[in-house]
Amino acid sequence: DVYKRQGLYGMNLSREHYDESAKFHGHYGPGLAIGFRAADQALSDLDVSLDQTGALVCVTETQTCPSDAIQVCLGLTFGKGGINYLPTGKIAFSFFHKDTHKSVRYLFKAHKPKGMKRDEWEEAVLTKPFEELFEVSTPHIDMPQELRLWDDLQCDECHEWISEHRKYEVGLKTLCYECALKASKIDPDFQN
């Protein structure tokens, strides 16, 4: 089986990293392999060793399986600002090095051939040349701001507490996201 094969690892990440990702995620699969490959390539392209991953920030454009592999393999978390989500619906990842300001974006461009089994596709993602799977470019976004603590405000409608940077000004009211949706016609994917 594909997960137990010897030598199934990246240039920088080991099979153990992949196994830890699967343990965290709950199962193996092609999506996990996509994130594993992106994380591994980012280490090379941004010239980062495994003991320096705290210098990385990733903006993932998907909330699915690949993001779990990136979190586990690189030790990046949402709570520490190491991984951020941009809701484009694409399987794409922008990596930024906080110190050198190098950056790279990987867009997954490959598609599973009709009739190929899930484990065969996973193996293909793990073993094909990176450039056959991903389009490599410069990120079209800036590196996210350094995580910081914000003051809390109370929503004028529901009176729940919200972080200041997530407030919405609607008329003369300061509202949380949900109350702002009810009070106006803002786009549900709008990022304040």
C-alpha cells in the first residue's frame, strides 16, 4: 500500500511528517499529499530548514485536506498567525518568509485522470515532478500582517464581544459580522 512504501518522502520532509499529517487529519488521501508536496517545496524555494519554520507564513486558499498537511508538516497554526485563509475556492498556497521577504505561490493544476483509483492518485501526487502538479508564481497578495492582540468591542445589536479588527460600521452602529449581515447587504465573503 502506498503509505507503507519505503522512500515515500519529499526533499525536506520525511515519511514520518506525512504519517503525522494523516494522524492529525484522520486519514491519508490525495488532498493530504497535495499539502505535503506544497509544504516540502516551500522549504526549498524559501530556503528554510525544518527548525526555522516559525519564519514562514502561509495563506491557503482552501479549507480542505491540504491545509492540514501544511499545518502539521510546517508547524504553522491559525492561532499564532502562521496560516491564514483566503476564500477563493482554489487549491493554492502562498508562502512568505518573514525575515528574507521571499515569497512563492503554488496553484495545484493537476486533475485526477478518469478511472484512476484514489490511492493511485495519491501516489501520483506524491511522486510526480512538482512542476507537473503545480503552477509556481509570485503571490498576488501581500504577506499578512503580524498577528497582534486587538481591543474587544461590544456589538451594538447582540451585545456579544468581538475583536476590534472584525467590527463593521453600519450607520452609526458598531456590529459583529452576523449582525452586519442582517443589517445590510454586505457580501458574505467580505473580509473587513
